[in-house]
Amino acid sequence: MAQVKLSITPIQGFPGNFRVEISGSGFQFAANKEARWKLKGDDAVIDDRIIYPFGGGPISPDGSFFFAANAISGNLNEDWGKDEIYAVVSIGGIGTTTDYKSNTVSGYY
């Protein structure tokens, strides 16, 4: 079963800066295909697109991937309280583009 995991952790010594990591497994059906990721804020009415970070790269032959980027709190602060963020990974080149949603992480960014 294909799954995507998101983690967001503070970068020690750099207040307001965070390490964003997106990993996936179970994507053997899309080995060597391109995976693109973006972050979204989980809201009751409409989910916000987080403008940065985003990225992508190839899926490994074993069906896994790992992407990492740094983010500032201003980009991750998607509402006026506790933030709920998830990643969306889109895989192209398999006949159709398919989106996979990660777990949701919560914090005050």
C-alpha cells in the first residue's frame, strides 16, 4: 500500500526555521517516475496552498522517495492559531496524474 509521511521539525539554533521532510513507500508501480510535492493547510472551508516550500524528484526503483526542504514560520503559519499542514504528492507518467495525501501535522509555526 502506497503511503506518504510528512514531518516538520524546528531547526536548532535558527528560531522560526523548520525542516520539512516528505517520505513515501509502496510506490513500486511508479518506480523512476517523477513525484512532485506541495504543502497545504487543512481548513474547514477550503484548504490553503502553502506557497513555499515545494519540490520533487524521481521515485527510487524500490518504490520509495525522500524529499527535504527548509521553511520559515511565515510560510507555514496558515491560520491564526494552531496550524494543521499536510503534503500532497502528485505522481505523473503512469497514465494519469494521481495525488497522494500525507498525514496531517499540527503546531504553532
